[in-house]
Amino acid sequence: MKILHIINGLNEGGAEQTLFKICKYDLNNTHIVVSLTDDGTYFSLIKNLNIKIYCLHSNFFSIHKFFYLIKLIRSLKPDIVQTWLVQSDLIGGIAARLAGVKNIFWNIRYSKLEIGKAKLTTILMLKALAKLSYFIPELIIIASKKAKKTFEIENYDKKKFRLISNGYDLSILKPNKLKKKNFRKKINIKKQIPLIGCVARYDIQKDHLNLFKALEIIQCKNINFYCVLTGSNIYKNKKLIYEIKKLNLNKHVKLLKSNRDISKIMNGIDIHILSSSYGEGFPNVVAEAMAFETPCIVTNVGDSSIIVGKTGWVVPPNSSIRLAKVIEKAINEIGTKRWVKRCEKAKLRIKENFDMIKMIKSYNKLWYKIYIKNK
């Protein structure tokens, strides 16, 4: 089958990463990618797979680009149109229908609508998609269980929901003692100092301030630790630097340049923390950390708690006191027999529940079922 993917853009993000994985590991179909905006981190990665990519360089109000998209879809004659994220579901879904495509799949990765936190345009588009869900898509793929519950409440056509969790290639995501040693040497941290990490782009929903407040509490107890942060717009971020100085965390926190090779930091750190306050669907970074045998502390947002299970710790969002208590507990466990077992169980949980082959098979099964039905 010929699968045409329409996505907002190709910068760093969970949807973009999952799209890349499908293009890389699904050898049963021909994949074509359309970015509504421009290129980004995943543009060259996908192009190197010999996948055709079209960048429309449009914005929400580019009417002429919308008609170009319709024309492009007609010329490509895809068997399936798979849209990703809110804007693409709306624009790509309507364009595909006007182009005469029946086999349209949406992919919703937003887990919760909160007025004042989510952008108004996003909320309005999601409301519009709720009504269109009864007419445009054949099926709606949801990446997280909490997202499914949210959009059932928002009056989406719940009969069309299908859950496909993200998948991971454990032949690539694996522990490496040498990388661990080199990473600590690079940031000049002694072996015995507990090393905390947070891999997340700079975004209000990631709530880095909550993490900093928790680390301030830990520091006041004279607990030895070091924390590194990396991700898009983290390095030399003025707002983060201001908060670090304000909370007197200069000697304990370091902002690193973003690195595509996540194995370097995940192998180097002892604990990974995702302190998001809202908006998560199925955060890839948590599963990736666990694949490297790095236990995780997460806030109860999106499917973070489902990914972690009993291998790590889950705390309420926006609670720096609770987060600090759990960080302290985790630090005290490092180096014990219980810690070794925890690390092993973290990787095992990803292997048993979120395997790459399982994800690819699930997408293929849904695409093929609808393709045959409408043929």
C-alpha cells in the first residue's frame, strides 16, 4: 500500500519520532511524508531512508497552500492518508476528503484539554475535530489510554478509536557502561555522586520550575546530587538560568546542548525525571530511559504512570514537596540490590509491553483492514 503521512512539521516531538520509526521499520508499505510547515530534526533522517518528503511552508491561513495540498494528494493517489497531530488532522483530513480519499486515519496525541494552558487555537481545532470525527476519518489512532478517555468525553466518535502505544527498538536502546563513564567524565562528575537527568524541550507544560523547586528542597537537606537538563531550547535558556540562580542551584544543575544521540545521556544518568504539569500523551522519553535501565520518576500526566508501572515512582503534578520526597527516596536506593533489580525490571517492562514490531504490526493491521473494506 501507499501511505501518505501529513504532519504539522518535522522538528523534535513524540509524533515526529513515531512517524520516523514507521518509515524506518515498516518495510511492507511505501511511505510518503508531507510537512505542512517546514523541515526540522526529522527531515534529513526520513529523507535518508529514501522517503519522499514535501514541505509546504504554509501557515494556518495559507489558503493557496491548502488547495495545493489537495492537488498534491490527488497526484500522489495514496491508498491511505495518515494525519498526525491536531492541525494536520483538521487540514490534512479535510484536504484528503476533498481529494477523493476514503481511507483517512487521524492520530491524536493530546491527552488533556485545559483552558488557560492549551492554546485557544488548539482547543477550537479539537472542538471542530470532534464534530468532523463522525464524517472524515475511518479510524482515529490514540497513543495513550488517558487521551482516549479525554476525547470520549469531548464527544468524539468513540467507535472509531483504536489504541496503539509507541514502540521501541531495544537493539538500539541498550545500556553501555563505557558511555556512562564517558558522560560523567565529560561533565566532570565523580562516580559516587547521584546523577539526575531531565530530557525535555523547554515548554511550560514540562514544568521545569517544579523540578527546580524539588531540587532546592533536596539541597536544603544537604543531600549530594547533580542534575543535567537537555532538550530543545534548554542550553543557555535565560529563564532557566535565572531560576537556577534564584534557587541557588548553580552547583547542582547544568544545562546541556541538545543531542540527537539520547543514549549518551540516558546511559550516563542514574534517574530520569519528567515533571510535566499537563499535556502529555505517551511520553517517549520515559520509555526510552527505561530501555536503558534508567528508573524514572514521573508526574501523573498522560500515560506516564502506565509506562513506568511499578518500576519507578509516580507523583502528582505541581507538587514539588512530593517530588522532592521521591527523589530523596530514589537517591538513597542507588547502589543497593533493590536498585539493580529495579533497573532490570524497567527494561523488561518496555520489552514486554512496548516493542517496536508490535507497534508496526498494529498500524499495518488497521490500515490493511480499512483498505480491503473500501476497495
